[in-house]
Amino acid sequence: MSSSRRLCTRLGLLVVLLAPLAACGSGDGGSTRVGATATRTPEFSVSSTFSLPTLPTVGATAAPAPGKGATPRPSERPLQGRTIVLDPGHNGGNAGDPAAINRQVDAGGFRKACDTAGAETGAVGGAGTTSYPEHAFTFDVATRMAAILRSRGATVVLTRGDDTGVGPCIDRRAAIGNTAGPGGAPADVALSIHADGGPASGRGFHVLRPGALPGRNDAILADSRSLSQEVHAAMLRVNQPPASYIGTDGYDVRTDLGGLNLSTVPKVFVECANMRNKTDAARLVDPVFRQQLAVALSDGLGDYLFGR
Ligand SMILES: [Zn+2]
């Protein structure tokens, strides 16, 4: 082999080695943090044989270990000392207790129902089969995320501990985030997990961040916007398209949600999909997809917290 041919071989090897990094970086969906995705492991390589709590993505050992000057992979970003509140929307007992969930509570300067029963899919297995309710979906994803984030060192607080109770009310969900930190301090971040009940023809996700309520939520607006971008990027990584039927390119700004209005913690809602759309519903009922979603959203929270 000539020296020039050896050089070509080495260059070819270099190209092969660099190509996956370029491919990973291009999939970030508009994140503004330079370099944050350079070593991101493709989430789609998650095996269907996942088991809790061993959840790092397959292929993680192929990326360089984090060191001085390197951005750690999401699974290696330190979350010790961080308090993360996960708020799985609705609850399994809500539909059976309308008096409790219709009770009016403070929603941030106005009154609103304590909670709602949530959305549900159509019959997931065809006519005569059962639907998949939003409360079950949100609790499943939150539980998976809690295991992932705890394995990374975070303190994780859920706003409800089971999927059979009623509530808590929206004001209580916000209050949990505001006091979940050490000594009753605010948590570092809060994520409310939902799936929408939109028109059957529309699909996709959207991220809801707080709109300006001067004198009430000024302190969390900018950080909640950054959080919304990381959650948006996470949804793109699981190949969910931005919602076709609501919001703008997968974003919406809301001032009518008590869970946002009452939060003193950077917080967004993610409507992961439209349960009434058959394509979206087929994804939501798949536990493999829900695990991919939980990993991606956990990575997104790590992306948001990294460096803060
Ligand atoms: Zn919901």
C-alpha cells in the first residue's frame, strides 16, 4: 500500500467516524445551545428490551466519555441536587367524581374547575375494544421518566402517586412544584405531561408555555421559554410532528392554565399527541414508544438544566 493510499484510507476512516456526529447534530430541531447535541446518542436506538431502571440508550458506549471541554451526554449530565417535578395530567378517578373535579379553584387571578377527566383514544383495537385514557398515558410516561431521572441523580416529585385517585386540583399541582425543593424551596423545573383530545384529522405535539401576566409570572417567563424549546426538541427526536391543528409549529402560549399561572418554577405543558387521531393513538398505546418518549423528555430536562 502506497503512502498516499494509506492517507486516503485514514481519511476515509475519519469520515466514517465523523459522519454519525454530523447526523446526530442535525436532528436537534433548532436547539440554540451550541454543541449541546454533538455527542447525543440517537434515541431511536433504544431497544424494545428495555428494563427499568437500566435505561441508557443503546450505543452509549460508542461516544467519548465527558471530560474537560466535552459536553456530557444527556444520560451523564449530573442531576444530583436537582429537584424535578413531573405532573401527570388528570387522574383515573376524576371521571367518577364530578363534584370534586368541578369545584372552582384559583387559577391565577380567576376561578376554574379543579381538574378535568382528560382525553382518550378511540377504541384502540377496533370496534368493541377499549380506549386508552389520557390519565393512564400521562402517569405511565411520568413513572418512566421518574425512574430515568432518579437513575441520573435527580430528586423527582410526582404530583400524584397513583392512577386511581381524584385530582389533585390544578392549584395544588402548581403548589407542589413551588415547594418541592429542599426545605420547601421551589423545584428547579416542572413538566406537566398531557395528550390532547383534538379533531381526529389533526395530529402531532405542542408545547404550552406561560404567557406574560405582569406582576405574577415575570420571573419564570424566559426560563420557561428555554424549557419549551428543549421539550420541543425532545418531541422531534421521537419523530412526533408539530401539531397540525393547533398552535404554531408545535408551540402555544397560554394564560388560561392555572398550572402555569400559579407556578413560581419554570414550567411547561407538553401535549405529546392527539389521542383522537389514529396515527398518534397507535403510538401512544405502544409501550416502546412511551419509553422512547420518556427518555427523550428526560434528556430534554437535562438539556434545560445543564449549565444552570
Ligand atoms: Zn390533559
